[in-house]
Amino acid sequence: MISLAGALLLLAILQMLGLFSKYSLSHPFWEMKVTIIGAGIGVVISVILLYAAARWRSIFPMLTTLVSVLLVICIAVTWYFARVFINSEVFEPLAGKIWYFGFHGLVALFVPLVTVAIRKFLPTAGS
């Protein structure tokens, strides 16, 4: 659980520094609300991943790779549709929705990936 707390702390620091909105991954108006919702979803995904790590060690690397690839795709899609929404003259509503929900996914995938990364570097009990 220390790794999960560390991931949430890193997410809070990034949000407070405004890095998500600075790089057009979120809109400052809804950034805080979406970060909280996405973090909640990310906690659930993290718990599932940690359970899978304890239960099925053979598929854990595959799940971690899947989350990593999905995060990269989510970042690219979110950034692209943010640019479409911001640069359009009439504000494309579909691009705005994809940008909004893409940031949910970005945060939801960021939390478990950082949790797993922190967990990898923590000393194991009994060592």
C-alpha cells in the first residue's frame, strides 16, 4: 500500500504544479475533479494489478505491459483531441468529450503504472 500512496502523492504533486494543463492534457476548469475521479478508478485498477501479482506471477508482466501501452495511447489520443478542440474555430464538441474522458483514462492508468514501478524498487518483506 506504500507504493499506492506514493503514486497518489506523485499524481497530487503533478496536479498541483499544473503540468497536466500546461501540456494540454486537461483543462484547468475540470482538472481537479477529473484527477480525483481518475485517481479513484486508478486505485481500483492498482488493487486488481497487485492482486494479480500476488496470485498469478506469470501474467503480471503482461498486464503491466498492457497498462503501459494503454497509457501511452491514452496520452497521445488525449493530447491530439485537446489540440483539435483548442484550435477549432467552433470548438468541436466530440473532440472536447474525447479530451475530457481521455484525461480520466490517463489518470486512471497513471496510478497503477506508478504503483507498480514504486513497488518494484521497494524492499520486499523478509529479505
